[in-house]
Amino acid sequence: MFCSDTLPDSDFRAVIRAVEPVPVIVLSRVAEWDAYLTALQAGAFNYIACPPDPAETGRILWSALGESSRRANFAQAHV
């Protein structure tokens, strides 16, 4: 799931908690190291500064989809 780092009625941390275990990729208008670390510490899968690089975004997206599949398989195996 892609989510902006700023939302009118909340912020990305609430989204991450609401959709867990779905991987959340945070999109931001700024490329700041502290913002990146904050997103990862909040549980984001990754952080992309806009405008996003298409190749890098694709790599991150495919990686998130693979992680989502691994989490689903793990959950099914441990039920």
C-alpha cells in the first residue's frame, strides 16, 4: 500500500497500524534522513521521496509484494 506522509485527518502511522500486516510504502514531498528513519521506525516497509524514480519504485513495490507473500505463507503455516 502507498500512503502519503501527510494526510488531512491523520498521519501515516495510523494507516500502518490499521492495515498491518500489509506493507506500507510512505510517499513524501521531502527527502530527509530523519523522516525516512521515522517512517521505518513506525513500521513502514519503505519511504520514497517524490517525485519517485520509476525503476526504484518498481523495485520497492516488487520487494513489498514478496514480503507480503512471505508473511501470508508464514501466517498460514503457523495457524
